[in-house]
Amino acid sequence: MKPHFHPPRAVVLSIASILLWLVGLAGTANAQIAPPVCPSQACSKVITFYNNTPTAVFPVIQAGIQNPDPWLQALFNDNTQPYAETHYSRVYINPLNGIPSGGHVSVTVPWYSELTNDVDRYIDWYNGGRVYIFDSANALNAAHAADKDSPLSLTANSPVVSCDDCEQPLTLYKDTLAFPPSIPFQLVEYTFADVGTPAGGKPFIIDLNVGYNVSYLDQIYLPVALAPCRTEPCKGPDPSAVGYLGTVQGVNDFRKTLTQFFNTEGWPRYNDLLDDAQHPRLPGTFNVLVDRVNVVEKNQPSQFTAPGVSVKNLIDQWQICTSDAANKTNCPQYATYQEIDSYFKANYDLYRGANSTDCPPSAVYPIPATLTPLNIMPYVYGWVQFNSGCPPAFNALLTSPGPKNVFDQALFDYVHLLQYNYRSAKLKQQFFNPFVDLVHGQLEANGYAFSVDDAVSFQNHPGEGLIIAIGGATGLPNGQPVVPPPDFTTDFVVSLGDSKAQNRPLWKSYGICKDNADTDFPPLPPNAKVDTPQIIVDTAAYQISPTQPCTITITDASNSKYRVTILMPVPWPSHSGAGFDTQVMTCVNKNDGWCTNINELSTPAPNPQFVLFTPPPQVPPMGSLKRPAKR
């Protein structure tokens, strides 16, 4: 069962605004806020690490390379200067002994630091930050070897990265190269504040939110869970807090699953000097396919252990499904495979047809010189355009070949029909991407399993800090996972009208395909201005059909009951505006004014949405509870 969720931002004031959000119009006029005064608490965030593993962990916070840097342009209200960062800047947390098992430290990160005696003037700690988590001193020292002789110095008045709990003073280092893939670590990515970048205009600050993700694209190594801290310091459980992203599995169980995937599926693992079977580190599918191209077509040595049956099946399936011999028997989804194959082949043709001004002949253009059924696969599985030797934005998939509606359909089919086909494929050899099954299926982790896995892998919320819990739930405000957005290939949403706008009783509980409401909505955050919970219903899981309808039951704090019956699975017929399609739903009580005023929004692919917008709770009967102090 898929539970309910609250909207990601507490700014949904009406059905109309939700409609705008769903059809993609709400972001066309982003609000602006004034830049915060720096240094100050409003111009810093706190990253707190909780080590729930049996051994020490060694985090490193890294600021990225940007040119120009719109985050600093927005902060300083100046786009006449690029405020470029030309090297990575890093701070090592407890580099000698690490954060001990059961320990935690909090690191205060300013928006920027000001450098002295360096080619760059600033470090931007907010825009595109990374956290690397190492679990051994050997791995940390191997990573640190490249930058240990390149310390950074700050001006006397610069905001600084600080840590009262750390055992050594924090020291900054720089490097122009990222950590090499030969070193085991788990990657976490964050961005503090959201910035608007209008074409030809001055960047502006939208909000000071916390954005974050766990990335398994290059390697999956350690169990990590992330959550925003609404108000620092975050201490003790808070059931109204945002759920965690990632996984709270213990490190031993996590590694057991990785080892089983390696043994039974034949998925390769990294095979460098710091790797061993007791600490498995598995590459993502893109890296596996790049390695296969290097080995098979370029005669280079592999950086992984020998691939097994799952990799062979993945490659064989692609080649069968994109061939003229493909049919419903040997490839049930061959039409979708060939749709994606054709789109990328067209992108390659435009790449090879580029003029010499955009892509001058060189050692890196063209790559590949000739397209093969194997070397196209890293581009497909990485969802990246062909543009080696060309400007970074050249040949973007959105427009090459395009047009946008064709791209949107291809992307939707690629994500929903192929990447997640492990949920519906009858045979394992028909899995488009077994690694997605590992991450989202077997580990039940909300993290990037492929490059455009944004829906379930990225979060952005108001907050004063970011909590990173390694190997368990201790330290997280809410021990429940964040509810992913609806998958409209199977789901619809019941969006409940705001109880607070008209001073009605708060929404209390719900039940799916039941006559009773046996699941409580979680508490609202402190000072919440709206009460608009949403219920996600998976029509496939509940096997909803005209012969097996599903009644959704909802109650409010005055114990009034609301019921609506769903008559068919999604996709629903197209519908918008007032009212609802009687083929889709019906009211249990035909005279129920609440139910009869429900509005339906149903739009087809490539961006399907199926939402029922309800009125707020009714005025409570005389003498009943009007409004509790909190839910």
C-alpha cells in the first residue's frame, strides 16, 4: 500500500494552486527573497553526521567547481562578475580517528568562505556540494594524498566552516581533480538554497531550502539516510518531520544484500587495491557498460571483477530488442526499446553531422567513430547525449532530435516502462536494468539508481541543516521513509481540501478499499498554515476495476465520515475543469454535497496525472469537536 503524503511545500493554498502545480505552471513566476546577511545564522547550514556503523567513518565535505556561479551572483546581487571556482575545496572531518561508532558531530557550513593567496576569491559551500563518506583510514588517506600538499587560507574576516564537536581543527585543501573511482566511498550530494537563473537576467534567491540525494550512480557502498533539520538543533523524534531519504539498514545487512547480488546475479564489483569481498562495492549500470565497451571494443583491462549472467542478459536483451528480429515473444517491450534506440541513433547522427566550428576534428571527436549495438548502451543507460569534443550544451537530448513532445514521451517511457520494468517483467533476463531492482527493490533504498531517477531520489525542503545517518536510523527526526511521489502509470491521488482555510476540523484518518478509516494522518509541522494531506492509491496493487471497485473512507477530527468509490484503474479518460467522470468515480451517498463537489484532473501521457481534488471538511455538527489543538 502506498501511504499519503503532505505536499512538499506548505504553500498550497487552494485547489487552483494545486492544479497549477500539477500542470507545471506554478513555477513560472518564482518568488524572490532578499539575500541573507553574511556571516549570520541565516547564511549558514549545519550538517550533522551520525555514525551507526560498528567502525569509524571519515566524512569529507567538498565544494564544487562553478564558472560562473549563480549562487554567489544571487547572494552578492551582482552578475557582472562570474565568482568562479576553478578547483574543488575540501574539509576533512576527524581525519585521524574518524567519527567513532555511535558518535556524532555537527559541522556548520557558511554560504561562502573568502580565500587569500589563491587564484579563486571564494569557496561556495552551498551550490552543488558533495559529502564523501569513507569507512577506513586507508581509503581516506588514499583520497587525501592528492590534495594534502595544497592547503587553503582564508581572509581574516571570512566566514569559516566550524565544528565544536570535532577532535581536530578543520583544515581546507584544494584539488582540480575529483576523487578517483579506485577509492571506496559513498557519495551524498546537497545544494543549500534555490536560485533562479533567468536567461540574460540576474540570478535571484528563491528560498533557503535544503536539497539532497544519495547517489549510487558510480558506486554503491554504504547505507546512508538523509533528512532535513527543520530547526537546529534537531534532537529527539519528531513524527511531523519529513521522512528520510536513502536507507536505514545496518551495514552488515546492507553488505549481505550486495554480496548476494554479486554472487547470484553475477553483477561485478570493484576490484582495486582497497577493495575486498567483505566490503563489496558495486558499480552502477552506466559504469558497467562503459567498462564493457572499453574491454570488448578497445581491448583495455577491466576495473571490475568478471561480469556474470545479469550483465550478459542486459546486453543480450538490448541487442535482441533493438534488432529486426524483435517480437512480442523474445522481447515483450520491443516497441519501447526501439523507440529509445531510434532517439539515440538520431542524436548520434546529429553529432556526426556537426560543423567544424561546433565540433572541430580532434582526438576526442568523434567518439565513438562508429556506432555499435554495444557502444550506444552507455549513452542510453546514462541518458546522455553524444557530444565528445563539442561544447557541453551541444546536441542536448531535449532538442536533438526533438521536438519536445517526442522527447517527453521517450523520457517517460524510458523511466516508467523500462528502468522500472523489474516490477512487471515475467523473466529476470527481461530486466532492462537489474541495478534498479537492487537499489529500489531489494534494498528498498531511495537513492539514484540511474541518472534521471529524480522522482524517488531527490528531496528539497525548508530547513536549517542536513542530517546524515550512516548505517541506521539513530539521529533521524522521523524514522519513516519519505513517501515518493505518485507513479501515474499505476497511481492516482486524492488531494484533500484545506481544513484550515475555513476553520474546519482537521483531517484525521483514511482507509483504502475499506469502509473504515484505520490509518491516521501524521501530525502537522509546528505552525503549519495548511492542512492538505494527499492519499496515493495504487490501482494495480488494489486490483481496482469496474467489477472490483474501491471505496476510500476518510474522517475528520469531528468524526465526520467521507466516502468516495473508484470504479476503474488508471489511466483514466482525459478530464479537466469542474466535476468528475462518472466512469471513474461515484459517491456512496448520492446526496453527499462534499463528494459531489469533487473535481477531477486526468491528463494522458507523456506527463500523465490523475488527481481528485476534494472540498475541505464539512462544518461539524453542533456539539462535536470543532478543531483539536494539533493532529
